[in-house]
Amino acid sequence: MKSWTRREFGRLTGAALLTALNQPKARGQAKARVVVIGGGIGGATVAKYLAATATAIEVTLVEPRQSYATCFFSNLYLAGLRPFESLSHGYEALAKQYGITVIHESAAAIHPAVKTVALNNGSKLSYDRLVVAPGIAFRDRALNGYDEAAMEIMPHAWNAGQQTRLLRQQLESMEDGGLFVLVAPPNPFRCPPAPYERASLVASYFQRRKPKAKILILDAKDSFNAQDLFQDAWNRHYPGMIEWLPAQFTGGVTAIDAKTRSVITEGATFKAAVANVIPAQMAGRLAQQAGLANQSGWCPVDPVTFESALQPGVHLVGDAIIGWDMPKSAFCANSQAKACAFAIAADLTGSARFPAHLFNTCYTYLAPDDAFSNAISFKPVDGKLKSVISFISKVEESSEVRRQAARAAEGWYDAFTHDVFG
Amino acid sequence: MRPVARSAIAAGLVLLVSQSGAAEEADQGAQLASTCASCHRLDGGGTIIPSIIGLGEERLTNALLAYRASQSPNHIMHAIALSLNDEEIASVARYVAAQGK
């Protein structure tokens, strides 16, 4: 007889937690089909929660990559505090444990009128509902001279993967005393505190290995997320190392010269030893091509069902949507994805509808043992997602409270990635 | 229709309604519990962030009520609990407690 370890037993009871909902409409009918395009946080969460709780639905996930590397926590990798492999998550559990058909292909086009998706390999998928979670793309010609070739010299590292590794290599081989220039994007963009968390953690790396190095942040904005918390931490942990220049001081970054690794603002040219250029963003390419984005570059959706306001039968979640008060964070994508999955299940299987609970929680590192957290709840009000309750850590908190938050963040990463991919 | 038959049908209806009420409460609990899963591993594993599996309905209810009442010790749980009404706290606590058994 097999003897169960506590862990295995726990896994069994845990699997039971995602129990099937009551699905009255679904009895005796052919299975409804949902296709999800995009296996990032939003897409993978929709696929998992539909497959686990709406058993009368057949779920297909279309994602070209074999594994997904998280942007969140990639700043710890850049600072040499975490191996790259620890950011990477495969799709095996979604396929094997939840019965999702995972197709490693790119979607070429969607045809909402006939409810099909064309894949790059020439095959076609039919759907009853489609979920598109395309993440972000960079705006064309947002910065003069910042093209694909320039990205290989001055990486954005804003989609975790080869770009993140490239930036890490550059930081490692930079000489002590070098200038690291970080170009921060205009609103709205993926993960509002992340450019400043990146500056903080790179500073912690410099402090350990290259104490004479400097960091210059050239911002497209005049203020940024949790600015008081960051600036307090920069003074405490890295005095004199990080300089932040708002757009009103520089006139904004207008061009990039990859040949000289320079960032050009209206008034001056800054020559970098290493440059991280994070350009202006918009919804992912597929959303643009499929007519899911409006003139803002982002996708308008219904705040209850996350169905596209432009294409019926197509839902969107994550960074690509117009989220109103909801920031473009992995936590928001995951929260939206669950609400979207339950709304689709209710439509297709008749399962009960309840008011959705939408949240954002972020842990942000200021130093390896100093992190802050925020928590916001959101509600649909007058066709928009409005923040209802909002808390954030305070500048005057004790170092012990911050140390605990830095530890809690690690536990959160484990639980959260398990919720999405496990 | 004979009175006995009529009351039997009525009793049957009551039973049906209460069964679907319980099923609906379980579904509400399941949907709410999906929020817990963003931070708490529900397979009994995980580190640092405390497990909520195996705590029992009363302890979960009391914890959520305490978190709702005060921002200390945890503003994340305070924000989550503030978004829940009494009925929602009852269904999510009952649901999560049942999974640990």
C-alpha cells in the first residue's frame, strides 16, 4: 500500500478545492468550447478556472512558448538575487491536471463573425467564446531610433525572457563607476512601481559589487507610483546613487542613439554604460489587428464580464484592457481572469452569478530585505472599474515590518504562480 | 388534489429549494475562495503566507471578522475582508473549511 506524505495528501485535498460549479444548462448538450489566446497570467488563469470549475466546457489554450517567465520578480534576477529559472513556469499541470488542450502555436487572426481562430500553422479552431489575453506591445516610433536592433543594445527587459538576461549580462559586465540609465515610460504601462523597483534592486546590486556606479532615471512623467516610499528608501539605502529626473526637467526623452548608447532628451544627451529603455506601451499586437483596441491603443471591455465592447463573444483580461482604476499588474490580471471565467461559465452553463470581487495586491522591493505592499479592492460602478478601498505601506514603518513584507512576498510568489500554473 | 398529496408536493418543493440554496451557497463560496488562492496555496503547501486549509469554519469566520474590523495587523487582509458582507464571509468560510476535511 502506498503511504501518503503530508504534501501529497495536501495536494489531493487542494485539488478538490477547485470544485465544479452547478451547471444546469449544460446537461445533455454538446460541450461548449472556449478558446483562450495567450498563456500569460490572465490567459492561463482564465483557462485553469474554466477547466476546473466549468467542467461542461472544453478549454483550449493557445500559447507559442513552452513556458512563461514572470515579469514580476524579474528585478530580483537582475539584482543577482534569484536564478532566472525560478521565474519560469510550464503548462504541464494545466494540460495534465485540468485537461486543458494546450496548443503551442501563435494565433494569426481571429474571425468573430464566424467564431474561429486561425493559427500560424494553418489550422483553425472554432469557439463559442474566445478569451484574448495578449499582454502589451510597444508603440511604434514612440522613441526615435529605438527599433529592434537598438533593443539588443539597450534592452527594455519589459517582457521577461532573453531581454531580461541581456540586461543582467550588461549590468554584470559594467565597470564600477559606470552610469546605468533607465528610461521610464509614460502612463499607462505594465506594472506601475516596477521601473522604480528595478532602480532600487539594481542599486542594491551596485552597492554590493560596483559601489561607485550611478543610476539615472529619465522619466516621461512628473511623478510616479508610491514616490514617497521609493524616495525615502533611496535616501536610506543608496544615498547619492539614484537620480530621478522628471519630464518637466528634461523635456522628456525624444530619441535613442544605440551606436553611442545614448539617451537624448530635449535639453541634453546622456551617454550610458548600460541603458534600460522602457518604451510607451499599448495592447498586444493581436488585439490591434483584430479590432479589439480603440484609438487609445487599449481594449475597452464590460467591467462585469470582461467582454469586448467592440467584438461580441470575445473577452479580454490583463494588461491589454482599459482597466480604469485597475493597474496593469499580474494580480489584477489574475483577479479579472477569475471574474471573466465565472461570467463565461454562467453564460454557457447556467452556473450562478455572484458579484465579482476584484483586487490588486503588490509587494514591491526597495532593497532585498525591505519591501512594501498595497491592497486595493475594485467594483464596477457606472460601467467602470472603480477603486473602493485602498491601503499602502507607510514611510515611517519599522524595518522589521518591511523585512516581514519582503519575506511574505516570496510566499506570495510561490502561491500565486501555483494559482496560475499549478 | 388530496390534501396529503398537495402537502407532499409542497414539502418536496421546499426540499428542492433548500437544496438548490445550499448548492448556490457552495458555488458562491467556491467563487469567493478563488480570491484566497491568489495568495494562499490551497493544497496545504506553501511557505511564509499561512495556510487556510484545516482551520475550521468558526476560526475562518472569526479571522475574517477581525480582519474586517481592523487595519492592523495586515492591510491586505483588511482590504479583502472589508469587501465582504456577512453572508459572503459565511459562505467562503464554510466552503474553505469543508475543503480541509
